Amino acid sequence: MIKALFTPALLSAALISGSALAADYDIDPAHTTVLFKINHLGFSETVGRFNTFNGSYSYDEAKPSASAIEVTIDAESLDTNHDARDKHIKSPDFLDTKQYPEITFKSKGYKGSATQGTLTGELTLHGVTKDVNLAITKVGEGKDPWGNYRSGFNGSVTIKREEFGVDQMLGGIGNDVTIELFVEGIRK
């Protein structure tokens, strides 16, 4: 469930970044966050994140539809700020991270402008691959104080966890998982 939430968001954020010419970027894990939230008992939303991931993307501001991104998330890096809950989510009841240690996203296409659009790609979570659509918004780009060129963007997607085979406790825990991405990349 948590895997599915983070992966799409990370991927969409990375794809939307722009530059004057076609360029390749590495996702900067120190300045990127993949969050997810899910309803808990109809009373509140539980928020979590994945702490370990890597990925890269290419983007051409003149031709955004040619952009591409790939992201891999370490499912064991799930963190909801509660050890017992994290252990349960990583168990076979939910993400089964021993059997499915990675969550991946690979883009298939992008529609929109250089600053806003929809990123489509394949999200693989819990051994199931599904197409997802992420809403992406570019935040900015330019040189940092150390001479690197960076781009940043936000993205979001809501998935149904049962579609990825994560269907335990649907009565008490929501089926919809919202993934929010806050991505920063460094041009190679």
C-alpha cells in the first residue's frame, strides 16, 4: 500500500522538471520526498514516506513529450514514525517487503506543457504492475550556489491499493492512497 503511494509520486516529479535543452538528471535524495497518506478508521489520515530511493530522468523543455523517468524505491525504507505500524505494513499482510523489496516506476509518456501536465507510467508495487497518471507541476530550475544545475517539481496521484493486491483491512483502512512527490534533480 505504501509502496504504491510513493513510487508514482517520485517519478512524476522528476519527469516534469524543465531545462533549456534536452538534459539528463539524477534525483537528489537529500532534497526529494515521497509521501503517502491513507484514511485510518474514518477518523484521520495516516502519513508516511519512503526514505531510500534512486532514479534519473531526461527532459527537453522544447519537446516535453519526449521526457522519460525511472525510479526505484526501497520498500523496506517505509517510515510512518511508528515502529510497530511500520513492521506490520512491511509484513505479508500488506507490502510483503521481503518478497517484494522494490517499488518501481517507469514512464511511458507525458502530456502537457513544460510547467504542468500528466505523466503516465508503469507502477510496480507488491508484484503488480499498473499504469498510473501523475499530475505534475514544475516548481523551478537554475544553478545552485555550488555550480550545479537543478530542477524541481511536485506531483501527486491517488491509487487504489486493492488493485495492487494490498487488500487487508479495507474496512478500517482506506483503499485510496494519495502519493505526493516533492522532487529535485541535479543535471548530469
